[in-house]
Amino acid sequence: MSSPAPRDALSRADNTDRIQVAQLLTDAAAQGRLDLNEYESRLARAYSAKTYHELDRLASDLPGIATTPRGACRALPKSLVLGILSSFERRGRWNVPRKLTLIALWGNGVVDLRYADFTSSEVEIKAYSIMGIQSILAPPEINVVVEGTKLMGNIEDAASGSGASGAPVVTVRCFALWGGIHIKRKKRRPLAIPAD
């Protein structure tokens, strides 16, 4: 998946290969080729796949998807998102960097990871809410670790725990001062199919 060169189907796949197949499956779901249940089932199997053979089988019945070369999947290094006296949103299909810093200062924000493409198997999110509120929504299959400090604020952790074996691990480090940070798991809704 990470290289168009021939390979042994029984060779061990790596995290980059699993992430790339997850992105291909998301493409197929967005095009209406997979319904929500099939998409989530294949996504969990992609993250836990050990060999190229297992990964290839997940997309073999998706013509045009499995054969589209995407090149190597490179992790985005880091990103900063600010909501100062304003708000921010990251929803829909977007690339999650390896490190993401969220700052809500007298503002609010929403980061929705349910339809996002992960570019790394380990993601660190630093969330700071100072008199602001943030929500981080995680899909069922990812692994979530929440750590935090609050001073007259609130950190609501309804997401910590294991997801699918081999799925990305998202560590959320929180700081809330007179503000709130809410991390929760939320199921996906069926993707809207674009009209022609």
C-alpha cells in the first residue's frame, strides 16, 4: 500500500499501510460504495490486520479504489488551532496531524475525529480551555487516553479506553481554567452521498 512495488502477500504490514487502507475505505464510504456498518467493520479489521494479504482483501471488491495509488502516507507533524474570543471547528474529512494543539480563550471549539484521516498511529492532542469550552469527538474504534488538570474548570472524559486492536492511539492532554473540555465517543452517522 505504501509502495507500488510488488510484495509478498504474507509479509507483515506496518502502521502506514494500515492507515492508508483506512483512508481508501473512507473514500469508498464517501462515494457510497460501503454502507456505515460495512465501513466501520472493515475499518476495525484494517487497523488490526497483520499482513498485506489481509489488507488487500479489505479493498479488493472496490474497483477503482484499491488500485488508486496514493503514494506514501506521511504523518503531518503538528498543527495549532485557536479560538480567541471566537470559535473553531474541525469536522468532516480532514487530516489529523501527529500533534495537535487546541486553544480556546473566551471561545469554543469542536474537533470531530469520526470522519478524519489519521496520518499517524499515535496522536497527541493538547487542549487548553481558559474561560472557553471545547468538545473532542472520537469514533468507536480508536484508542483514547485522557490526562488533565483543571482549576475551577471541568474535564469530562467519556472516551478513555481501548478501541480496535492496532487502531490509532489518541492521547488528549487537557488544561481547563474556568472552562471546560469534553471528550466523548460518538457513533458515526451515515455519510451523505453527494448528488450528481
